[in-house]
Amino acid sequence: EGRAPYYNVLNDRVQEELGYLVSELSSRYSSHASFAGIGLQLSGEGYGVLPGITWGLDDATIASFSRETGVPVPHQGARRFRRRAEQLLGADRPAWQAWRSQKLTQMYAKMAADLVSRRNDLKLVLATEEVFSGAELQQQVRNAISKPANLSQLLLEHGVDFSRLAQTPGIVALAPSRLGANDRFQQRALDLRINSASDQGELLPLAGRSAVLFHHSAQHFRLSSFDRLSPFGSNQTGLTLSCQPLPSGPAQQRYLAGALAVSDALTIVEGGELLSFNLDSQLRNFRKTVRQLPGPEAEVHTQSVQPLVMRVYRSQNSTTVALINESPWPISVRLSLSSAERCAWEKLGVKSFILPSDRLGSLVRGEQEWLAELQPADLQAWKFNSTQLRFGQPQITLDSRAREDLQQRIEEIESRTGNLNIRRPYTHLKNPGFELEAEEEQIVGWQALLGSQGRAEVVQTDVHSGARALQIRSDSLSGIAIQSDLFPMPETGQLMLSGYVRGSLLSSETRLHIVFESSDYHSEKGGRTKNGERTYRRSAVLTDGQGIDNKWSRFEFPVDDIPFDADGQLRVQFHLTGESKILLDGLELVDLQFDKLHRGALVKGVYAAKTALDEGQVIDCLRLVEEYWSQYLIEYVPPAEMRTFRQAKQPSKRQEAEEKTPTVGSRLRGWLPKIWR
């Protein structure tokens, strides 16, 4: 398999060559009126984003780091790489991380300076729609969903300092929002986390945000039936159909209205992998209005009364007022204003054939009130040819359906918080109790790894439950490992393995490693990455006296950061080391449960949404009911009133055989959501 060259962008020579490329392009095209700058894509799978903090310990990079920072780092010896890792991932980690990000920031700053030197309006645009791509960064974003983490700090470990880039003259860093139409909730999970970080200023400070990027993700479908009929053979054919679904109606404008409400971005970039043929007239009017708003030379003043944001632009000879409704409900706005002189006004964004009375008008001198009707996710703006205008606090009348809708959505979430003690079995682990009879000394659903020094077998004595248990004997420090058959990754992104363990021969060297790991096999969506590294592995260790003793004891091993990969596969592995012998029995997987802290946080979220609604903060309330964990509850946790029905005693097989017709209960089960059946 051919591979492209690999480059270290921390190397000064590499940075110089990249600078030459930018300089050559700018020298060729800077005199052209349509040339506005150069765009670079920052991709987690490209050179603009460094690998993790452990990367870059080679001799040349370390010599440069030590020379420029004055931090002494081992340069000699066969163990120098281990010593470097211990130092730079320990006490000197802040200096190492800062140096890496500074090197990249300085490189982009030099490129931007070269552009500005040729024409002062040229920009270096950093496209960020793929900044979190790649297995490593995707998993780190996945972890940030389950555990508190700042995505800007995560990017710092990869050399990207958005806050410094945004403050660098000549650089435009696009705040990314990834929009997709995936049917599966968890396929949108990472995008929801990235978009939340962008909207809340976690990636780029909202005060200094000058540009936003909306990226519409394409969906790709394999047509296997075509491949099978191909005259070239299915192995030589791979037909893929691609489409780029776009939202319709008010949903089209909602992300634009939300972005304008959050910050007065000067640049809005929208697109995707495919060319969009969006002909919606309302959306065109919205975009036209945005384009006609004043530029950075205007003085801007913003007022907010949820869900309305009013922005007043004061230019040298005119005043422009923009009203933004970022909610999915219509609103009426009453705005008091006063003018020191008679002036004319023009409504922005409307077509020229609209009646003049709706498009043009005049404002008399003195105080008066304006009434405006804004549709869901709407933007309306008026330009006055006077600077002697004053605006009061806008008064809002919200559609009555808004409160009803939010109240209903809160109740749907709250009904599920009463069911947070749920423990849903995940039945894809084959032979978890080791009760299936072995075939030719093979354990059904389990295999011992090659090279193991010991023995794993099913025994019928000293079991915890049932008729059989698994006995594992290790004969050395390297020990023996046994692993399960592969099973699908759970949709919920979490698993807990529990079971019972008993030690029949223990020592100070006894270690039982319990492991979740992804498949060893290479695939595009999981298993191994292209460089052969596993995409996911988590482990826990039990020892003599700490989880294992001479009596049966229960263990639990929860993980909550499993990749959201519909095609991914996992396995469970037990690795026993040291001269020892243990028994395992009654294994169980659970793919849905919440610990005490998480339950408390979810209940507090519902209370916060109720409080926001009571105080009229409808946008805050809307964000709370649409955030990831609220949607997670809706998707996976049944309402509390359904719990009694689900836990009702099921009829025995004998009773089922005797019943000729379906019962009311059996018909009801067919109406329940799939996740609860």
C-alpha cells in the first residue's frame, strides 16, 4: 500500500516550504480584484493539526524545543525517548504543549503577514469543519461527552490555539458547526458536542468571533446488490451513492438566526461536500438581509429579550436596526423609538418588486412605536438615513404555543428522570454464564489467546450459580488471556460488565486484567486504524485482597466512552498473571444505567429548564431540552409510568403454548418503542 510522505510541521524547514507555497500563490493572484485570500483546511487527519501530546519526541524536534525554551531534555542514551516522555508528559508538560501550539501559530501568522504585505485586505482563512476528524480526536470528543472537558484545551494538545489565532492580524478562524441529517441519534452526538462548544464560545471567544462555518455533512450509501451483480465481481466493485440532505422550512434558517443572535459575525460560510441547490426563497431573503447589514466600520449596540436579539448599527450617515428571532415560534415586537429629525427608511433584504409601502417609507420627528411580526427563525432589518435615532427596550409577545411546546418537552424528559435506576441487560455476550457445553475442550463463545501459559476450562464444581463456571489457571508472570467472541458496540455508548470471581490459588503477583477492546481487524469504521492501532481499549485490574479473595465476590467494570460506531465491534478479555487460579461465573453486560452523580445532574437539568421557562428565558430553556443528555433520555430511557409494565412477570413457556390468541398485553408490546421492547 503506497503512502504519501510524512512531514513534521514543527520543523523550521517544513514551515519555510509551506510559507513559500502561500507566498507563491499570493504573488500570482493578489493583483486580481476577486482574490480575497488563501484558505487552509485544519484537519485532524492532516498536517495542520498535530498528533497527540506524546508525538514529536524525535531528536530534531526535541533539540529545537530545548534550544528555544531553555528546558533541558535528555539527548543521549538508548532510553532517551522514555525519559523524554516521562519529563514532557509530567513536570514540563505545560512548556511542551505551549511550545507546540506557538510554533504552529507563528507559522500561520507569518503566512498571514505575507498576504497582508501584498494587499492589506487579504486574509488567511482557516477552515475548521474537519478539525476534530481522525480516530484519536474523535475519541477525545467522545470522552468529552461523558466527562467534563474543554474542547479548546483538547485542541491545544494538538497544537491548535484558537484564541491566539483569532487575535492574530490577517487570520480568520472559522467557528465550526457541523449540520447533518443522520437518522440515528448517536451519529449526531459528536456534532452536537462540537456545535455546543462553538455556540458557547468554548472554541473561539464569542466577543472576538468574526466568522462562522456551517458544514452540511453528506451521507454515503453502499449499494451491495449492485456490487453482487457487477460483471467485474463484487470484490472489484464498490458503488457508493452520496447525498447531502438539507433542512427545510424554518429549520433552514434557525442555525443562521442562532449564529447571528450569538455574535455579529462578519463572515458566514456555508457549504458541504456537495454543491447545494437550495432554491428556498425565504432563505434567499434571509441571506440577502445578512449581506446588506453594515460592515465592521459601524458601531454596534445589542439588546436581548429572549427570544429576540436587537442589534443597532450606527454608521457615519445612517442607522440600521436588525431584529433577530432565534426561536422556532413567531413573535410580535413592539419597539419605541424617537427621531430628532424626519428621515427615510428602507427595509433590507426584500425584493425590488415588493410594494413600495412595505419596502420604503419615512419616519416623522418625535417619539413613536413600531410593530413588527417576526416568523420563526426570522431576521428583519431597516436602514434609516439618519444618525439621530434612539431606541427603547423592545417588548415581546411570544406565541402561546411556545410555552405549551416547551412544557410538553420538559414533561417528556422529567417522566424519564423517574426511571434513572434502570439497568438494561445487553444480551450480545455469548455464553456469559459458561453454561453451554464445551465442544472438544473448546469453551463456547470464548477463546484462549495463543502463547498463553496456563489453562482455561469449564468446571462443574464450586460454581456460584447454575451448573458450570470458568476456571483460569496462570503458570507464569505473563499468564493466560481468554477473550469473548466479538459483539456489536452498544448504541448507548456505555457498558458495564459485572460478574462473580473467586480465588482458589492467590499470591502477591496475582493480577486479573479485565479488558474491553475493539476488534483487531482492519475496517474503515472501527477495529484497527490504518496504522494498526486499536481504536478503543479500557481495562481494570483486580488483585489479591482488592477484588479477589477465597470467597465469591461481585465485581463491576463500567465504561461510558465507547465509540458511537454502528459497525464497530467489541470483545471482553480476562488476562490472569502470576502463579494463580481463579473462578469466574455469572457474567452480565448492561448497556444502560446511571450512577448517583449522573442521576443528580440529569434531575438538576430538568429543574434548570423549568426555572428558565418560568422566568421567560425561552431560548435558555430550549437549549436545555435540546442538549445532548436531554435527547439521550428521550432516545433510550422509557417514561417512568412504563416501568411497571416492563417489569411485570412474563408468562411461562407453558402458558404461552396454551394460549391460542394474543393477549392485550402482547398487542401493547408491539406499540412500544423499539428500544423498550
